[in-house]
Amino acid sequence: MNSEPSLETVYQALQALYQNPDVNGKERASVWLGELQRSMYAWHVSDQLLREHQGLESCYFAAQTMRTKIQYAFHELPVNSHQSLRDSLLDHGGKLNAESPPAIVTQLSLALADLALQMAGWKDPIMDLVQRYGSNPQNLPFLLEVLTVLPEEVNSRSLRLGANRRTEVTEEFRKSSPVILQLLDACGESCVGDTKGQMKIFRCLGSWFSLGALSEELIIGSKLVTAPFQALVIAECPASLHEAATDCICSALYSVEDLKSHLRLAEALYNGVKTLPDAYHMSVALDDTDKSINYCRIFTELAESFLEQIVNTPNQGFTGDLGILDLLLTCVGHHLYEVAEITFNVWYRLSEELYQRHEDPAIETFKPYIQRLIVAMCRHCQMDQDHDGIPGESDDFGEFRVRVSELIKDVIFIVGSSNCFAQMYENLKQQTESTSWDVTEATLFIMTAVAKNILPEENEIVPEVVKAILSIPPTAHIAVRYTSIQLFGELCEWIEKHPDYLDPILQFLLAGLQEPKLASAAATSVQSISTTCKGKMRDHFQGLLNIAQAIDTLHLSNEAIIGFLKGTAVILTQLPVEKVGEALTQLCSFQITPLSSLLTKSEDNKLPSHIAHGSKEDPTVWLDRLSAIFRHTTPVITNGQVHPCQTAVQQIWPVLSETCSKFQSDIRIVERCCRCIRFVIRCLGKSSASLLTPLVTQMISLYQVHQHSCFLYLGSILVDEYGQEQSCQPGLLNMLQAFCVPTFKILEEHNGLRNHPDTVDDLFRLCLRFVQRAPVPYLQCQMAKPILCCAIAACPLDHRDANASVMKYLTDFLACATKKEEKPDFEVRKNLVKGLLNEHGSQLVHALINACLFCLPTFMSADIGEVLYELMIVDRPTFCRWLETTLKSLPTESSGGVVTATHKQLTDFHKAVTSAENYKQVSTALREFSRLYR
């Protein structure tokens, strides 16, 4: 945008966006307005729109633009314009009243709050706001909104205030908290019966609790601490006010998690919560689910904050009150599972606390609570009696059952798997003919969750359960049979120790394979048993092979088929070596024949133009099955023995090669083909040498046309297998060079690294393998330098996997100069690495530090710390100079005059890094330092 548009033009664009029925016109207006918002002219235009106040759309656009500019582009304004911007926003805010549209109020409040936080020259903004707006009732809604969002924005990631400014602001707010409490108290007196006013008070109070900026002495002596509880015990409390009061209390409870520092406030809140159980029961009686959920949230937050003390000192004082867990179990007993689910994190944390302590007395104390929890979960997991299919996992209830299963697996050690199994079995035995099927199924479901934790040697309960399931008639409800099949799969380790039950269980599962709705579950259980009982399943291989041949007639999902083939391949590996080849050839032929048929159809143009994913005309179906087979076929070969899988591979290789060529433009198919070839190579190991030349030739040829990153990944597999073979190194390095030319071309495009993270990931996996397997030839090749430059450019890339690959490559590249490993080429490696660092070491340090401070999320700092540490070990004095130069180039003050990093903080960081004795110390220093710029 070359010049500032007239307001008339802006109004026309807004009208086109909001009122023009023409879609193309709307899109053009949206693009133009977006350009305006990104331009410098947006500051003046939005200010003028707010002054003219011509309509809702223009005012909202202006308020939102102002907020966005302050949040993301505050650096555009010169310092001498900050005060006029503040005065203008205060003027606009003064024109708002109780009738103003909430969206505009919120956006202007955020704009003013973000300005106050970034403008170091605005001292004591809270007092200014209260003095300006506090005496006018018309301005109170806007004032309360600003005072609500101010604490919330302190930790905003997009503002990047930095730790110094956050500390400064929080301290300023703490000093202003008496004024806030006085204001809220006064508002509370004047808002009796005013639902909207009370909601604003509770929201504001909750926001200040969240920041931890309230004076505890003053809040305890204030009516404000009891007001939310008083609202919640009133049966007629409006839903919106009920939720606002709940949010406020939850924020307060969260703020006292460090109980020793906030004991008095914690006690006041505890006493308030104890007034709510009757109100909860009333909400249940009135079937007011939203209010029940709110009470449950409060009880849960109380338990979260008190949990450590409850475990450390059960029933000692109010902080160890076990009655808090009784409150939670009361909520778990609610007839809706959505209420019970709110409590789950407490049980996870309780489990973790007890697991870490591993003290029997503590476990005994909490065992009754977990037993009650499991019984309640069993009830919640019951399906509707009129459900006539198998249990689903994709709907809300199915996902809830999955979460219940995960929870029970986590807490089961507290009550003991065998005890739980026995308790559930007692439930089964007590059931009569009149017991509905859903109770039986839910009981079996809970048993399935704990089955893997049962000791394989258990001989009392499990045999009885197995016999009972084997006697289930075919007329039983299909959901009961489905869950029984899943239970057998989970009992695979027990079955391995009790081979007498293997045959009848397999017969039960094979019967399930014949029924469409049970087939997938049966196949999955067969896979589990096959994998665990592989030695004892050898005699059943021919039967499994027959099933594999007819598997597409069994109504199995592709996922279940792949699982079944995995189990079959595991058993195939157990066969005598001389039988492995023939068996593998047979198993592969069931996949290769239809794949070859697809290739023939493709040549004859008989394939549909759009192939339905997962259909039999989709090549990936057969490629995925072959991948599963080769991934899990791992025969033990003695030295000098011909690999038994070579014959099968020779037969399938031409088909895989042709598939790759035929569908070369389809990334999905090519990826699956490369994945399949990867497992073929891993299966054969060095015996795949005959594939090396034709495979590399084809990969290079296809990559020049289609830059599918999977070719780079497959190249890394080849380097991993053959990189240490001197005769193969020249060919592999030629492959690298051939890959790099088109790769660099796409990565050098505008936003190339960001747009092609998979290519970055796979390129540096490939280069990493060279560093690990053939370091000297790689470091001597002409691509080592441009690859290092590419790695430096990729340091700020915030894609998790891609960045991790870059950092791992850099770490191992630098380790070539630090790890001797008893190899004679150490000095050569060290000199080659140092030669590259002499040119690019300073750039690397600069890129790593800046990426960590300004581009990457905190969790990625560990990888950068490892690279910096390795770099320092190579040449500590030179690294110290590089780091000093980088730190001197960092900004020490924001555009708003906020100090980001003091000289002492910079020197402390330099000292912490350069004196570190391991990479973890560097990562810790980096993580702390980066907080100054976030």
C-alpha cells in the first residue's frame, strides 16, 4: 500500500466485506483491508474511524486493528508518539458505556492493556485508569474490562514482554491491588441484583487471582472472598453468573497451590467450598447439569491444590482433609459421565504421587477411594441397553471409554490388578439371567483394561474367567462377544504361560473372524497372541497363512489386516530357516498379485481417475501390507548363510520399482513404496547389495522430476546399511550431491524452509547418517559446506521434527571433532570440522542464539543447548568470542523503552554457558535467558 487511503475508501471496503452479496467482492475487500491492517497507515486510519464512530462494523474493525497493531507491530511507532496514542485510546474508551457492543469494548480494552504493558514510560497505569473512569458509572463497564484483561495479558506469548518487564509489572500491580479491591468492593455494593455487573466483578477478581497480584491480607478481610460462594449457594443464581463465580473461585484455588505461602487464603477458600455440597446435590435433583459441572470443577480444583498435603498428611488439618476426595467421588457418582470426567486429572496426579513414594501405608489409605472410583467407572461405561452393535470408539462415549481404560491402567497398582479382576469376576458371578447385557459388557471392559497387568502366573481367577468367556453362546449380545475377544487379546502374556488354553482361545477368535462386526477385533487379538506366544504358535502357521490368503473375504479393516499380517510374519520368523523363504514368498504373493494387476490396469488406462483411499484399487493398501510383513520378518542368520528372504525379494522388487515409476507423481503412493523398500532393505541387511545400484539410479532419476522427500529418507537407510563399505561410499556421495541440487533449489525459494519441513527433516537425516557412517569422506566432499550453511539457515525453523533433525545433525557433525572413539581418523575429522567452523562458526552461534530467543518454543532449547555445548568443546576460547559477539548484537531495550536484558544478565549468561560442564547446564541457562525475550 503506497499511500494512505481515504476514509471513504475504507468505508466502501467495509461495506463490501459485510454487506455485499457478491463473494468475489467480499474476497477482494478482505484482501485489501488485510493489506491496510499490515501497513503503517492503519494506525491513523483506525484512530479516525473510532473518532467518526459511524457504525458497528467500522468501529469493530478499527478497534481490532488498533489492538493487533499494538500487539504485533508496536515497534513501528516512534517513542515520541506513544503518549498521543495512549491519550487517544483513553479518549475512545471514555466514550464507551454499558450499551456499547461487547466486541468493541473488549478490543479497545485489550489495545489499552497491551499499550500499558509495553509502554515503559506510562507509570502507574492502574491509578490513571481508576482516576479517569472510576467516578463515572457509565465508564465502569469499560474500566472493569480493562482491569480484567490487564493481568491476563501479562503472560501473553504474542506480546513477548520478557521476564524483566513481567516482574516489574507484576510488582506494580501488587502495589495497586488495594485500589483494585477497594474499587471491586464498591462496585459490589452498587451491583446487588445486577447480574451483568456481578459477572464483571467476578471476572476481574479471578483475573487478579490468576496473576497472583492481590494482597492476601486485604482479600481475606474483604467481602470479595465470600461473594462468589454466596452467589453459588443461591438456587436461583443465573447460569452466566454461576459460571463467572465458578471461574473466579477456580482461579483463586489455583493461586494457592503453594499452600505454605498462602495458608490463610487457602483456609478461607476451603471453608467457602465446604458450603457448596448441598447446592451441588440440589443441582443434581433439579437436573441442572451446567451447575453440577461448575461445582465439580470447584471440588476438583480444591483437590488439585491440596493434593500434595492430602497425600503427605492425610486427615491432618484442613489441608489433608480426605473428605475432599469424598466430594470428588460424589461427583464421579453423577449420572452423566461428562461430570465424572472432570475429576480424572486428580486421580492421575494421586497415582503419580503414590507411585513416586511407593509406601504401602499410603497406598492402603487411598485404596478404598480407587476401588470406589473403579466401580463408578464400570457403571459409567455401560452402553445403552437398546444399542444393537459393537462398542464404538469414534463417538463421544467411545472416546470416554478409552479415557477410562487409560485412567484405570494408571491407578490400578493402588488396588492391585488381581484384586480388581477378582472384584469384577465376582460381579459377573452375581449376575443372573435377568441381568442386562450392558452390565456384563461393562464389567468385561474394565477387566480388559487391567488384563495386561495380571501376573502371567495367576492360576485362580483368570482360568475361571477364560472358561466363562469360552462358554458364551453365539446368541449373546454382539457387544459382549466383541469385548470378550478384546479381553483375550489383552491376556496374551497370561496365555503364553498357560498354553493349554491357546487352542480353544484361537478357535473362539477364529469364529469371530467369520463375523463381519467381530472380524477386526478378532484379527487384532490374534495378532497380540501371535506376537507374544510366537514360539507356541509355530504349529498354527499354515492355518494363519490360509487366513491371510482369504483375508479380503473377512470384512476386516485395513488396520486389522496389517496387524494380522504382522503377527503372521512374527511367527514366520520362528520357522526353520530353510522354510522361511518359501513361506515368505507365499505370504508376499497374496499382496504382489493384486498390486501387479493394478499396474497392468494402469497401463491399459483401466484404473479410475480418482482412486478411493483404502479401496482394493489403491496401491498403498498392498504396499502397507508388504511393509508390515517385511518389518516383522527377522530371521536369525548365521555367518555365511544365504539370506532366506532373498528369493522373495527378487520376485517383488520389479513390482515395487515399477510402482514407484508408474505413480511417481503421487506423493502418497511413492511414500508408501519407499517405506516398503525401507523395510525390505532392513530385512535383508547387507544381503540387499544387488538392489543398491538400480535403486539409487531410480531414486536419483525420479527426484530430479519430483522432489518427494521420502527419497531422501530412503537414501539415509542406504547410507546406514552401506555407508561403512568403502566400495559403496563414492556412489552414495554421488547420490547425496544429486539430491542436494534440486533440494537446495526448493529450500532457497521464499519461505522454502517453512513450506518444506519434511524435506528439511529428511535431508538432515540423510546427512546425519553420512556423519555417523562415513564421516571423513563426507566432510571431504564438496557438499559438506553448503549443507552446513543450510543447517544454519534452518536453525529458526519452528517445525518440531525438522528442527530436531537439523540439531541432531549439527550435534553429531561437531562430535566428529570431539569424540575420539579409538579411531585413527580423529585428527583428520577434527581438522575438517574446524576448517568449516573457521568460516561459519560465528554465524552458527548467532543463528542458534537468535533462533532460541525469537523463533522457537521453549521445549526446543534442549537441542540447541546440546549443539552449543559440542561447539564449545571443539574450541572453547574461539566459542567464547563468538558468543560474546552474538550477545553484544542482541537488543537490550524494546521499542516501548522496556529493558529486556541488563548488562549483568548478559554477562551471567555468557559465564553460565562457557563454564558449563555438560549440555544440560547449557540448556538450562539458555531456557532461563530466553525468558528475558519472551
